[in-house]
Amino acid sequence: MGRGYSFRPRLWALALAAAACAAGIALGNWQAGRAEEKRETPRRVSVEGEFVPRHTVYLANKTRRGRSGYEVVTPLRVRGSTSHVLVNRGWVQAMNEVPTPAGELRIEGLEREALPRVLQLERGSGKVRQTLDIGAFAAETGLALEPRVIEQHSPASDGLARDWPPHGIGAEKHSAYALQWYSLAALAAALFVVLSFRKVE
């Protein structure tokens, strides 16, 4: 009787391949999302209202000129409305209490659909976080948040730096990373199939 091949996968190999594929796809999706964020074309907007400082959040690990610090995000109650909008007010190096301008004011800047996403295993809480999901933060605070974020460019007496990185830079890099992760997932699946064929009598 001649020799042939039979598809007989091992359980441990199946588990390993499934884990590698899942990780590759998840990381590829994340990098693809980051590329889309970089390609986003913000529009210039202005809004009047009053900050709600008790809900200020510090986004950690934000760099400016090689220095790590925090971006300060505070909800703004829109004038003549019960709705609020998140304002990314600027960058500060040291984690301390940043003064929040009081009273009615006018904020000018660029409108974005969301804050940049980061890869994290758990949802953040407290004053210091990695990022903010608008829907989750609205549920947490009870604020009626609009589905947008304003990147503040107008001056204010709060000591924050507003030298924002140019938009659109780095999209190609994230797309390349996404392709690499998707390719690794495909390779893991292909190796599993090939190595699962064994000779039989």
C-alpha cells in the first residue's frame, strides 16, 4: 500500500495557531484604525460655553519634542444647551493641577471624531488614563456628550502647550504595520494547515 498524507491536526497546534491569528488580526485592526485617524481631515470650529473642571482627565504618555507628559481633556458645557463637548486643551509635562479658565469662554480649534486610540487591555478610570471613549465617558459621568472632540488652538491662561503634531503624518507607517500583522496571522494559519498533514501508510 502506497504512502499518502492525512490531515491530522494536533490540539496544541490548533490552539497556538488560533491565538496567533487572533493576536495578529487584533493588532492589525488597531494599526489600521490608527492609520485612519492619521488620515482624518479635521475642520476648524468654534464653540462657546463653560468648562466642567471636576471631570478633567489627564491622558498619559503624550510626547512633545522628546519629552513625555499629559494631554488635558475637559468637558465644556455648550452655551444655551444641556450638551457637552470634550475639549483637548493642550499638553503639560508634569502631573499637577492645571488651572481651568472659569466662566463663559470661546474655544477655537479643530474638530475630531474621537481621541486617538491606544492599545489597552482594560478600560481606564480616574483622573489619569491612556485614552477616552466618548460613549463610555458619557455613561460614567452622566454628561450628555456630543460625538466629537475639539482640539483647542485658541490661547488661554492655563499654562498648557498647544503645539499640536501635524495631522496626517504617519498614516503610511501604521498601514505598513497593519499589513505586517495581518501577514503574520495568515502565515500562522498557513503553517498550521501545512504542518497538520502527516504521512500515513
